[in-house]
Amino acid sequence: DLETDGEFLYAKGTTLGGDDGIALAYAMAILASDDIPHPPLELLATVNEETGMDGAIAFDPSLIKGRILLNIDSEEEGTLLTGCAGGATIRVKLPVEREERAGDACEGTCEEKTDGACVTGSSACARANLSVRLYGLAGGHSGTEIDKGHKNAILELATLLRVGTTQAAFGLVSISGGEKDNAIPCDAEAIISCDAGEVDKVIEALQDVYDLFAGELAEAEAGVKFMIAKVGEEPAPMTEQSTEQVLELLCRLPFGVAKMSEDLEGIVETSNNVGICKTEGDEVVIALSVRSMKEEEKEKLCAQIGEIAKEFGAEVSRNSEYPGWSYRPHSPLREKMVEVYTAMYGEPPMLQAIHAGLECGLLIQKLPDLDCVSFGPNIFDIHTTKERLDLASTKRVWEYILELLKEM
């Protein structure tokens, strides 16, 4: 459901998809027109760009003739991107063991037994389940905003629970958070189980732990919220060992900037994002997005994550790999785009490389002589429910595209 306040276009309750919906809108408007001057044009639209670049990976280069690519996949007007990081998605699957339900195989003796069998609902064996949720964090794109100090809701919640296990007894039933491996999670939830008579103690302990971290957390995340609530029946909790393993693994995984570029000032070279965590039956599945402008650094970080995961007996796999896009010393397209922009606005555009992944690296791998530049209008808070497209910027970039096509 699209909405506008006159300055921005956004969507109610979900991401706008302006990255890359605006690129398709520009392209189709040009193709539909009969009076826009332009050289011969081809439109290349790929699927699943945000979740692994599957379309670009599967793309058959014999389908196109052009060797000049206007890649409309950037979110900052006045900046021309001329290089990007490569990346890989890592999936970690950790098997867990669960406790038997109270009374299922009880060999003890207590007053709550009748003829040696556990009485259903026995106060001595009854358990309660709690939802522990950390939400309201800023989140953001794990490429463009990984160096902004945004906290990761999954990892912060895991840390809170790990400390909490030293203050009160509970078992983890499930832990989940994040929607995309390339987005910093802004919401995470764990379901925990404890003795029914210990509920107040567990709630108090977890609240105390949160209060201990709240000041530092709020400095980075002004909108952070914490909530504990009772929930209904859930699967049996994980054993004490599995609970410890899950939380310890999450706390050990690297997150954020691993290394800044030595060649490009202020640009992140290598990073990792723990983007998704979900509990599927007797497995906890974690998806991570590794990025680097240097292939050897990417491999080094992937190996580090793999070693950590295997310490816990987890299965590790890699997919959705894509190469980086190296700066091209001689680019007629870049020179023309700088020339046209400068003539229109009286100053040259910024030339930058970006830590986020772009399909240019994959396409150049298949078409080595491809000359490409990535650009686009201002889009803020992409991949979040706060995403919004700057309408005035969209108009200016449209006019820039038309002038560029005319000059070409």
C-alpha cells in the first residue's frame, strides 16, 4: 500500500522495494516512450538480487549485445559507484537435543504420583513458557550501514540470555530473528521454559540483565524495546547443554566490520552480518552474509566462521557467492557520466566504491569488456519498513538519465 507525504514515497507496514523498483520504473518508462532520444537499448532485469543474486548468477551473456551498463542500483544521488565488495552467504545448522516432557519418563518419586505414574499438571513437574523479545532496533543494510554502529538484535538477545542463564534456571525452546541475511536484524525473540514456580525469579533475573546493558544499548539504539510475556504450550525445551551451545555459538560469531580498506579512505573492506536465526524442529539455523573487496580476506573470514561453527558440531555450507567489482582505470562511460552531471549541476559527482554487493562483479565476470557505473536517486532506510524514496531526487535522476542517453 503506497503512501506519499509529498516529499517521500513509502509503503505502509513493509519495505517499499524502491531498491530496485525505481530502476524498473525508469527503464520501462523509457522503453514505453516514442520521443526520448537514446542509443540502442536493452533492459536487463534479474530475479532475487537481494537474496543471493540468483538471476545474475544464472544469466546467459549471449542474450545481450551491449557492453555499456547503466546499473541503477544505488541509493545516493550525486554519487557514482565504480566498484563493490564480493560476498558469500554462509548457513550454519546446529543440531540440538530437547528434554523429555515432564512425567514422560519420570523415574523419581514424589507425592504427586498415582500408582507410579505422574499426575498431569503436577505442580512439582509443571513448566511455564516465556517469550523474551528485543525489538525496535534500527537495523539497516549490512553493506552500506555495517559501519554505523547499529546493534544486531539476534546477537544482543543471545548475549542477554547467556548472562541470564547464570542468574536463573531456564531452557531455550527456540530463538529467531531477522528476515534477510543482508539486513541487520532489528527484532529477535526467544521462547524459554522454566519451572512454573520459578517464573517470577526468571523474569526478574532477565530484566536485571537487560537493565545492566540498557544504557549502552540505548546509546546506539534509541528505539530499543525489551519485553517478557507468558506464552502457551511450546515444544519441550532444549537440554541445558544445547541451550548453552546455541547461545555460546551466537555470541562467538563475528559481526560488523572486520577490516577497513587500506586503499580507499573510509570504506569498509571486510565485514560479516548475522542476518537470520530460526529454530526448525531440532535444529537452529543461522544465515550470515560475508563481504569483502579482497577475495583472500573474504575466504579468511569464511574460514574463521566455519571453524567456530564446527567447534559446536554445526554443519556449515556456502552459497550465493559473487565476486567483487574492481575499479576500472579507463572507463569511457564513467567519464561521460561525470561530464554530463557536471554540465547539468555545476559540480562533479562523487566517485566511490561501496561495501555492499552489486551485480556488476558477476556480469563483468561473464562479460570482461563490460563498462559499467552504478547510480540512483536518494532512498533511505532500504530493506526496512522505514524505507522511503525521495521524490525530488527521483525526478532529478530521471532528468540526468535522459540527458545522458541523449549525449550517448
